[in-house]
Amino acid sequence: MKFQSLAIGQKFAWNDRIWVKTTPLVATLYESDVQKLVPRYVDVSPLPDASSPDEAASVPPLSPEQVREAFDRFYGRALTLLESELETELQQRLATEMENLRRHFLKELEKPD
């Protein structure tokens, strides 16, 4: 199957590794944040969704600490992209807005159920 035929979020095998299609042109290495531009014409092997209803029910929910760690990794990568790709003035405005959104997200995460 061609990479372009996969759905966003679908897992596939390529070059002896497992990837997830994250955008129309980018895949992320499964269980990592390593990303790679994948040409649309590349042949890949789609993988079935391994999580059955029984498996999903047995997976414990993420703790607030795990969510915060994952979010901090995302946030750090987003800031790095801003710094490397945008003009200084725009980067500063967006970084300020992202910090406000980050604070709001973390405040929501700390609310009791």
C-alpha cells in the first residue's frame, strides 16, 4: 500500500520499523517522537490496530504526571519549532500565547475530578 493511502493515525511497517502516520507527509516512529518525511509513493505495510476492547479496558488510565510529562515534551518541541522557523517578532508573540495556553492546560489537569 502507498503511504498516501494510509489514514492519519494509522500504524504501518516501513524499513523494518513501526511508524504512525501523523500528517499527510510525515510519520512518527512508534513509541518515540522521531519524525520523518515520507514520500507519498513509498510502499508501506499497514498494521492492524492491536488494541481490542479487552486490551483497552485493561490499560490503566494515565496519571496526571504522565500527561504532564508528555505535554512538556510536546510543548518543548513546539517551542523549538517556533524558534527555528519564524521571524523573531512573530515567534515572541506566539511563544507568549503558547505559554498562556500551557498554564491553562496545566491548571485544568490539576483540577479534581
